[in-house]
Amino acid sequence: MSASNGAPANIDLSVDIGGVTLTNPTIAASGCYNRGAEFGRVVDISAYGAITLKSVTREPRLGNAMPRIALTPAGMLNAIGLEGPGIDYFVAHEAPKLSSVPTVVIASAAGFTVGEFVDVASAIDGLPGVAAIELDVSCPNVDSEGECFAVDPRTTDAVVAAVKRRVKLPVIAKLTPNVADIRPIARAAEEAGADAISLVNSLRAMAIDVERARPTLANGTGGLTGPAIRPVAVYQVWESAQTVRIPIIGMGGIETGRDALELMMAGASAVAIGTANFRDPLVAAHVRDAIAEEARRRGFASVRALTGLANPGFAGKRWPADRRPQRLGVSR
Ligand SMILES: Cc1cc2nc3c(=O)[nH]c(=O)nc-3n(C[C@H](O)[C@H](O)[C@H](O)COP(=O)(O)O)c2cc1C
């Protein structure tokens, strides 16, 4: 039996992310629906439990030179360079349209210093129609030779703690996969007061145009997204879920319900979809319905029961005390 939205009836699809209730666990990842309002005319955004807006910076930015997109065998490379009109324009011209977006809106703040994050997040805090703020701590830190904030627990802590002191909305820390060990970073975000973490952002990568003997992207390097990075995302969600108790939004290469279930069973409470939107505008509805169907098939009343199902060390501690966290063995 199906509910009117195509999902199986009698399954509770709702999830809680840091105090924000989503009607279903699918989220549009930042960067794939720009800043929101215009897309309602093209696709049914309400299929998503939430939409995350393209990250906003303090100053206007033109972004990187073209080409800044390249296809890869199992995904794509991008080096957009955080193009956008800046926070003042966003507040004056784009934010007023957000109340008409037919799902929960998560705004995204980016910055190149702790102060920029605080300024952008403070300006977003309290805007009508915005339910939470995601911090793109995967940005380069200009005070640290351009190293990402989220490669170091101390700089992750500095951004999240400073923003938490200034805003009332729930804060989600968006982590980078470009680290050897995600656990200290996830822990730092939680201890600094993040209400949730999301991972993964794009994986640093590049391609060479062999004909012209130079990098394919004008920027040289870019971020790899799409199915190629999904196993990295599954692993890092798994590790994070054994480390923190705050909800995790898992993402990286989700194209189907099965892909989303991998991330949920590793420990994600919700899943975000980015690159797949460019190919399939209906991907959210398909993924949502497949998650609900899996819950039904297993006899669960709620999709929340799928979170951490494959992860005995899931810090949510739904597992019996005698089941010790399973450490992964050496794989070489
Ligand atoms: C074109 C493009 C632009 C993106 N812009 C942002 C951004 O502004 N802020 C951010 O936090 N993540 C950004 N991302 C990363 C995605 O939100 C997501 O973390 C990543 O693409 C992995 O998910 P996917 O494999 O489903 O695309 C962008 C991704 C793409 C492909």
C-alpha cells in the first residue's frame, strides 16, 4: 500500500536533525540547488525533507575561471570557487523568497577566517524560513596557508564554538573527507556545540588534459563528487557514528535508495544528495520511497530504525551493552 506521496503507508518517515524535524530523511546537498527559491518552478523540491542552500560568503565572489567542471568515470570534478553575491545581497534579495520554499531550508555559511563565518552565520540567524545553519568548514583557512578548517580539530572547534556563541539556530558542521582520521574532527565539532555534523564534502582531486598537457580545470585541482566517493563517505560516516552522539547527515555519491541505505546503516540519520540531481531531478522521491520501503520490509515502524543498523559501535547505543564496538581490521 502506498501513501499519496509514493512512499509505503504507515511508515514514519520523519527524522530529527539537531532539533529540526524533517518530513523525510533526504536533503538536497549544498551547491546543487543554488540558493533555493527559483527551483520550485522546475522540480518538486517538497520531495526533499530539507534543502541546503549554496554556501554564502561575506564578500561577493566571482568564483574560479572556466573550465570549472569536468566529468570523471564515476562522478565529476568541480572547482566553482564559492561563487556568489555575498551575504548582504543574500539577506536583501534572496532570503525574502525562502519562506515560499516548500520544505525545510538549511542555509550554508562559508568563510576564510573565523570572523567571516561568524559574520555570515549571524546575518543568517533569524531570517524567516531558515531552520538551521550549515557551516562549510571544508573551506580554506587564510590564516593557515589555505589549509581547510576541518582538517584540524582546533580550527574546527574555533569556527563551530565562535558561531555557536552568536547564533540561536541549530548549527551543522560540514566536514571534509580530506583527512587521515575523521574521528577527532567529528569529536571536536560535537564538543564545540554542533547540533549535527554532515559529511562528506568533495574529495580533493584533479584531472590532466593530456592533449593540451595541462590540468583540465582552470583552477588546477577540484573536488571529486558522485559515486566514486561513496565508499569513502560510508567509511567516514561509520567512523563518525562510533564517535559522536549528535545526528549525522551522510552524503557522497548517493544515486539510489540502496546507496542511501548504506549511509544510514553506517550511522547517518539523514542523507544528502548532490551530484545525482544534475542527472535525475526526481532522485529525491526515488530515494525517499526506497528508504521507506526498506523500513517496511524489515518490519520497522520508522525509518529512524535504519540508522546505524549495520554499525555495532553506533554511538546512539541502541545495541545491547555486550556488543562491543567493532574496530575495523588492517586492510592491506
Ligand atoms: C557543483 C557543486 C557545488 C558544490 N558547492 C558546495 C557548497 O557551496 N558548499 C558545500 O558545503 N558543499 C558544496 N558541494 C558539495 C556537496 O554539497 C556534497 O557534499 C558533495 O557533492 C558530495 O555529495 P554528492 O556526491 O552527492 O554530490 C558542491 C558540490 C558540487 C558538485
